[in-house]
Amino acid sequence: MTDRTLVILRHSKAETPGEGPDFDRRLTARGETDADAAGAWLADERIRPDLVLCSPATRTRQTWQGVSIALTQAHPGPVSPEVRYEKGLYSGGRTEVFDLLRTVPDTVRTVLLVGHNPTVSEVSIMLIPDDQWDGREVELPTSGLAVHRTDAGWSETSPGSMRLIERHTARG
């Protein structure tokens, strides 16, 4: 059986909500630095996504861009995962995330999901099997990563189906 890895990344630090639409909020300077740090951490851990599922909001797109640049700088060569901007990662909730993950082809080994709280934290907690969960609900901070792994197919993604391998908060 092939291991499959899901990396859940909460977008980096964004502008404070203001007059404009939430969807258009941009990363702050710290957020840009932290996105780069998230990519550097993934490179150090030798985690390279085959598929990126990203909310289409400005701050998540910018987070993925920073991660992608850092991955390329750390390991020159093509970083060319398929990138899908999924509206449900912005407007949906946990159900939409699980439904989306179940559609990933089993040929994909590593998925990077870039999204928003509270959904990304809830999904990460829900994925943890009962025998591993310690009862603490840990919210992913901005630039927070949760790495989950399974040997099951993506179509079998459900609550309790992926062990939590590591949590990390990227700060530049």
C-alpha cells in the first residue's frame, strides 16, 4: 500500500478585515514572510505536493505563491503540482473539504490544502483516529501546518482516517 500525505495549511497572516470584501484581504508583510517559512519547512521535511487544493481567496492564493517560491528556492527544479482553486474551501465547511478530498485520484501521493479557520482546524482534528486523539482541540494559527498520513485511498477519507504525523507553525 502507498502512503498518502495530507498537509493542511491555514493561510498566513492577512490584513485586518476592513471596508472591502473579506475575499480580497491580502497578506501582511509578516504573512508573506511566514508563507515563505512554511514553504521552507515543507522543503526541509521533504514534503512536496503533487496536488494543491487552495481556496480562491486572495490571502490563500498569496500563501500558496509564497510556499511555492520557497519550495523552488530550496530545491531548484520544477515545482509543478496541479493547483486547483476550489470555491468550497472558501465558502464551504468540513463536509465540503471531506467531499473534495474523496475526489483526489489515488495516483496522487501528497496533497497540500490551503484554507481558512475554523474549517481547516476542525478537519485536522476530525481526521485524527480515536486511538491517537488526546482530547485537545488545537486550532491552527496563521501559517499553521498539520501533516496527516494514511495508507488508504483518498476515496476513503473520513473522520478518524488519517494519523497526525506533525504540527508546525511557520514563522519567518
